[in-house]
Amino acid sequence: MKRLSDARSESVFKDFKPAYDANQAVVEANRCLYCTEAPCQVACPTHIDIPQFIRKIATDNVKNSAKTIFESNILGMSCARVCPVEVLCVGSCVFNEMDQPPIQIGKLQRYATDAAFANGWQYFEAGEDSGKSVGLVGAGPASLAAAHELRRNGHAVTIYDKRDVIGGLNTWGVAPYKLRADDALAEVDYVLGIGGIEFELNTGVGPGEALSFDELESRHDAVFLGFGLGEDSALDVPGLDLAGVHGAVDFIECMKVGSVDLSWVKHATVVGGGNTAIDAVRELKGLGIPEVTLVYRGTEARMSGYSHEWKAAKVEGIRASWQSQPLAFLGGDRVMSIHCAKLNDAKKPTGDTFTIGTDLVLLAIGQGKLGKLVEGVQGVEVDWGKIVTDENGATGRPGWYAGGDCTNGGKEVVNAVQEGKLAAQAMNDYLSAKGGA
Ligand SMILES: Cc1cc2nc3c(=O)[nH]c(=O)nc-3n(C[C@H](O)[C@H](O)[C@H](O)COP(=O)(O)OP(=O)(O)OC[C@H]3O[C@@H](n4cnc5c(N)ncnc54)[C@H](O)[C@@H]3O)c2cc1C
Ligand code: SF4
């Protein structure tokens, strides 16, 4: 597997949520009420048995605690760090109703899974060879979770990715103060510990790519599509081609797996109001840019990014220009300023305009959907760029399954893991029913 250089720009970031030591973990675990029909477990998309794993920490049974987590979520280490727990498990903890601090489930999950990594505890073995094979497109969380589940059932798996780095956005997209790329790759190694997960990297699949879908189908008994989302969306305004105007996800990937020189940037601007925009402003600030501004067409109250993340960004000194929309990026060879329109509550121009000086612009207004890749594949339905599946990830073409961002339109790592896992279970049923090696 490709190793990352130590000279990555993301290396400057410290962990924003320091880990518990053993004492802190046991004290926090002992606060848990071990609820039956626990709302935290219901809120977790992978339905980890949270009361059970917490109880095992409280009773000094950390090895089995981690097992409980990995049984439901093999990417439980990264999810402990990157999940928006405030709106999932922690947000549902009964202590919120009692005006007491909720149990820090993410930090406890991190404590147990870090111990498993540090001690090399592996819990799963590949099943007996089924004689069947599955080709998975994309090496992100959805495919990794699916591949692990398929190996548990003895199926051969090959993951194809057009990049040379494994892990998808978990490796090259999520904010480094939550999870750095090298830690994401350590998790990939852990998942591969089951043995027999093969890769063909630098191998795009689909029209115009290295491998056609026909060729993929001819190689395998079933197919899983987990190719995520596409390029950053662009704005249709003059000056988009100026140097210094970039897609935010593209920039984040360069910063996470490589190094970016920002020494000349005094003021950076991020356009957008979602979670990628909030990550981007915090990352730029963390990389040492003195002034960072968010430009968003909505109001602060209606931004789609998580309010707890935006609150943290404000504490770090990020400014925002609400109800504002770029009309043009201005400059010579490089961008020097953005001409913006002020918008009203209906997001219509008020007639007022203003200009912000800036040396760097990141566009964080969404990513394209890749459904068009499979438009020619008979039986695979696409709706607004998303691949249509049933609740178990089956498409309309027998043996073809899909999950993760390419089906849900872009959610969280934990959703991709669950969808990959469910699809793998359904593929196992399909392959078993098919019979004969
Ligand atoms: C900037 C950013 C920050 C995020 N932060 C968080 C966070 O903090 N917490 C959280 O839970 N979620 C976060 N997410 C969302 C999360 O990363 C995704 O939901 C998750 O990674 C989706 O997994 P996936 O496997 O479906 O797709 P991806 O992770 O996108 O993986 C898809 C893989 O498919 C490959 N691929 C694409 N096309 C082809 C092709 N034609 N042939 C072969 N391979 C192909 C890609 O190279 C990629 O490796 C973030 C997303 C972004 C953009
Ligand atoms: S809801 Fe809170 S108290 Fe109840 S089991 Fe979950 S973490 Fe423990």
C-alpha cells in the first residue's frame, strides 16, 4: 500500500479532542445508565451496542469492548473521531433530558478501539472459501466495510480505485484535526488484517476509464458500486479560471496527502455554508492564514453545516459574510478580490454590492454526483445522479449492489459503513442462493 510522505501540510494539526486515559475512561463509563432500548444505540447508523461496550470498559474488559464495536462497525476507530456524535449517539443520550452532560460515547469508543490497534487485537477471520468473487468500485469506507463483511463469508474480493491511496474521503477528505491521513491508513491496515482483500489501484472503472463495467462484470460473480461523489461544483461567474481559485475538496486532498505552500496568503475566502466549508475555513486558519472569511448566501441560523462546528470556527477567529454571493473573481493572473452581491431572505439580490480582498478562494458549494457513470448499465437506475437501491443496497440489475455517498448523495462515514455492510450481507445471500462455484 502507498505510504504517505511525512512532509504533509496536515501534519501541523493537533488532535482537537484529546484521548481519555484509563482513569478518565473508567470514570466516564461508570456514569452510563446502560439503558435498555438505548436511544444512543438507535441513533447510531451502525447500531453499535453502546451500553454493552461502555459496560465492558467499566469492568476493565477493554478487549471485548472493542470487539463489540467492531462487530457492528469495522471502521469504529475512525468513526469514534469523525462522527458528528453531537447529532447522533451523544445527542440522543438520556442525560440530555436530565440537564446533565451526556456520556462521551465517541471518546469511550476511541479509548477501546485505540487499545485494539495498540495491542494488535484482531477478532475476525476469513470464512471458508466460497468460490465466489466480488468486484468493488472505490476504496472508500463503503467498499472497505463491504469487503470485510464479504471476506468473513469466504468470498474473494477485489477493490478497484482510480486513485493510488486507499480509504476514500476518510483518508484524503476529513479534517486532519479529527483524523489524519496516516491514522486513516492505519485503520485500512487493520481492516486488511482479515486477509485476502485485493486491490487494483490507479484503475478507474466506467466509461473512459481503465476498466469497463462489462469487463468488471465478466471478472466477478457480483459487483458493489461505492465510488462516492465527484468533483467540486463550480460557480458560473467570471474569473473562475484565475490562479488561486480552487475547489475546496480538491484543495483539502492536496493538503492532506501532500504539501501546499500558503506562505504568500494573507487573506483566504471560502464560499459555502455546509460542513466542507466549515472544515475548510478551520483548516486554512490552522495552516496559519491570518484572515479567513466565509461567504455564504444564507443566514447564520440557516447554514447547513453543523452549528457546533461553526461555533468552534468562530472561536478560532473566522469571520463570515452572510447573505452574500460572488458575482466575479477579480485579479490579473491571480485572484485578488471577490465582487459580491448582498442577498435578501429569499436569496435574491438586494442591489447592494461589495468587494473583499483575497489571495485564495475555495469553493465549497457541493460535489457533483457520479450516477452518470452507470447510465449505460441496463437495470441500474439513477435518480438525480444518485444510484437507486433497495434498503439492502440491491440495484435493479441482478448481482449489482451499491452504497455510500454514491447512493445517499453524501452523508457521513458511518452511513457509508452501514450501507456497505448491509449490501455485503445481501450479496452473501445472493451468492449463496446462486450456488455452484
Ligand atoms: C471535505 C469533507 C469532509 C468530511 N468530513 C467528514 C467527517 O468529519 N465525518 C464524517 O463522518 N464524514 C465526513 N465526510 C463525509 C465522508 O467522508 C463520506 O460520507 C464517506 O467517505 C463516503 O464513503 P464512500 O465510500 O461512499 O465514498 P468515498 O469516501 O468518496 O470513496 C469513494 C472512492 O471511489 C473512488 N472512485 C471514484 N470514482 C471511481 C471510478 N470511476 N473508478 C474507481 N474508483 C473510483 C474514489 O477515488 C474514492 O477513493 C466528509 C466529506 C468531505 C468531502
Ligand atoms: S443513552 Fe446515555 S446513559 Fe443510556 S446507555 Fe446510552 S450512553 Fe449510556
